[in-house]
Amino acid sequence: MGIRNVVQRQFGPVAAEYAVSVVHASGPDLAVLVDVAAAAGAQRALDVGCGAGHTALAIAPHVASVVALDLAEAMLDQARHLAVERGVTNMAFQSGDAEHLPFPDESFDLVTSRYAAHHFPRPAVALREIARVLRPGGILLLVDVVAPPEPLLDTHLNTIELLRDPSHVRDHPVDEWRRMLASAGLYAELLGEWPLRLAFAPWIARMHTPPERAALIRAIFESAPGEVRAGLAIEPDGSFSVPTALLRGSKPLEPRLEEA
């Protein structure tokens, strides 16, 4: 079974939990993303890995139209339901894969992706696809949990993420995202970083993590060295904090010299 099948299998049963997730429906990163999107004056937008649709719904008032794209049909169903519930009429819904976007070149002024990119099996390929569907002068706004630069913290964070969710691929460090954005032909800027506190019980419940895997995560926390406990702000009940970042990737108005 490939990673895409794992994503679909994992997120189908938990889609309703993501529709009511405070983590995904709010936060300072989402507020900044919406402000930047509004200032961009985009007409056509695409939200890649839309999940239950929170980001697409947030930017919908600031664009002429937005397409919400996800691999999991159950997530798209939740996004449709929320759009109807909120009276949002300028959204379309598309099943699709970030590495094979079903759109012509230069279709969108704005692409967003929030808390989805750590599921991309080949993020560099996905970024090249996003760059392809962006018009010259268009922007990508990417939010995700990012790995700390220290290898010790990186290893612990990605280990617990994978134990919780078998569809997890990797939380990448900010510098790695910068390099991948640049390789895709996008000018990379870091717009902000925020700690995200994850209460242990809802974090586990949201993904329907089996009790034996939750116990393994707790065991890792209990045996973690002091640097990890401090870096992830691990609390007695297992709650902890992860670093998140918002990056902007801007597509040049003209091709780079080496591409001309």
C-alpha cells in the first residue's frame, strides 16, 4: 500500500474530528496567512491538502474563487458541509494529489497549504507542481509544523508524529523548505514562526491513534533527554509544543536567466 493510500485510509475515518479541530480552524498563523492573502489581491486561489476546508474558507472572502483540493473524499465532504453551513458560495472541491495537480499551467494567483505538507511523499515535486499552476507574480503561502534545527529534537518530533499518524512523512526544517522552494523556482521568505501547543488527549483522539502507540509516545516523552523536554515544552500530562512556520514562495514575473 502506497503512502497516498495510507493518507486516504487514515483521514477518511477522522474527517469529522478535523472539521471541529480548534488547531486547524484558528491560530495566529492562519490570521497572518489570511492578511497576506487579502493584501495579494488574488482572483483565483487553490488550497492544497485542504482537509476539512478551514484555510480555503478563511481566504474565500478575499478572492473571487477558491478550489479546495484533497486526497481524502471524506475531508472534501466535511469542507462542502462547512461551506454550505457558512453560506460560502465561491468554493469548488476537487479530489487530487499535490504531486499531480489536475489544472493547466498558470491557473491560479494564489496557492495555500496549511498543515498538509508533512504528508507529501515528495515535497520537492509537489512544490514544482504548485509553481507550474501559479501565474507569474503569484504566491504560495505554506504553513506547517517544522522540525527544529537540532537533530536530537528533529528525531524525537518526527518519531512521535509517525507513531501517532502512519501517514506522516516528515516535518522539514525551515532551511530545508527554503531550499526546496528555491529549487522549484520560487523566491522564499519566512513570514513568521509560532509555537503550537498540542494538548495530548485531543491530539491523540483526533487521529484515532491506537492505545499502544499512544503509550509508546508517552514512553518516549518520559525517557527524553532534558534538551528534548525543554525544546518541545513537554508537560506532565504529555501535552507539548511544536514549532510552526509560514513561508511565502513568490513566482517571478519573468523566467530566471538559467531557464530562459
